[in-house]
Amino acid sequence: KRATQHPQNDDTHLFPSTSHSNNSMSQHASMETYQNNTAASFIDDGKYQDAIASLSNSIRDFSGYEEWVTSSCCESCDGAKVLSLDQCMLCNQDTFKEDGTPYLYKTPIRIPTESNVICGKKKHHDIISAIMVFNLALSHHLQALESVTPRDCEFYLQKATILYELAFEIQKKEHFDSNYVFELAIINNLAMIHQRQNNKTLANQGFRHMLSILMYLVDSGRNVQCGRLEGFHYNVSLSASSTRISTENVAGAA
């Protein structure tokens, strides 16, 4: 079933005038928060095409506001702490069940509507952008897994790869705080895509990268209260076991 096409907004309404206040930016961010969370519900319900259409429109509209977002914050949240990416993810608890199959991070990120993420501040804008791009990547990834033909599957996997990498670059560029779970989710899902495409080299590189992050969290004593870390640990273990078995088989053949 094809997703309903949303009408295009008139260009005169797409970009705000420079006279708009930070409060206007906050109101726009609030609307994008609502649209992101609506798309997250589409993902939960398996309506991936609806999520793709909704998020694509939202990202296009939201990106037009970046030029007008200032480094100052609106009075209602002046000096308040910005909610981090990982805090947003912790509001959407994921469950891991060991069943012998690799773990795929499938939970869309919702933005708490009462949080300071929805303010008009530049950093808030970038966090919302990273979240929406991640959810769009996840929509493509999950749609690929339900595709009937190999061609459709590969199309959606390629789109998902590009979007995961873009979300990763956004959070790296802006130097967000407390984004370890966000990074792990992206690296894990990219490794899963590479594994499905039979690119074992890139998949193993991803799992090794995950291992380095997990080891850093342990060594630094950072307390990441997130049950889904078990899934990341599990995939790293599966990858290590698979690599060891492959190496032993090669040595045995020699």
C-alpha cells in the first residue's frame, strides 16, 4: 500500500522572515516534535511508507529554519539544560531478548514534548534534525526487511545507509553530549546492513567500533542506564565468535 502523498507547502510559508522571534522558532520546533513523534507511531505500527513520507516533508520544512535560528534562547528556557540524544532515547525503552538472532535496533526516537529540545536554540534544532534523520533511516531499514523483491530491498538499504551516516555526521559535527547510545544504535544497524549485503569486512569494522565504545563506557565508569546495551554486547559477541570460527576453519584447511 502506497503512502498518502502530502501536498507541498507554498514557498512563501516554508521560510520565516528575519523578523520572526525565537518564540516563533520554538513554536516551529514544537510542530516538528509533534510530526516526528507521529512518524514514530507509524514506525511502531509497521506503516513505514507513511513514516517515510511524513519525515521527509518534516525534514525539508525544518531545514529551512536553520538560517534563522540564533545562538540565544527564548526567555522561557534561558539557561536551561538541553535534553541530550541519549536522554531522548532513554524515554523510549527497548527490550532485548536473546533468541540466537542478531540484534537490530528498531525503536524510533520520540522527543519528550515537555523537554527543552523543543526550544528555538541552534543546538536544540540540530538535535531534532539528528533524531528525525535517524527515524527516517530506520523507516527505510525496516521497509527493506519487508520488501518483496531483492531490488526493492537493496534500494531501501542503500537509502538507510546514507541516512544513518548523515545522522551520525550531524551529531559528530555538533559535538553533542551523552550520545553514546545514539552512536551505538547507528553503528549497530549499519553493521547489520553490511552483514545482510554480505560485506563482512565493513560489518566486522562496525562491530569492533561498537566494542571500543562499550569498553570506553565501562572503563570511564559512565553509568548508561539502558537495557538495549545488552543487545549491542550480544552482537559484538556474535561477531567475535563468528570471526574466531572462520579463522579456525581457515587454519584447519591450511
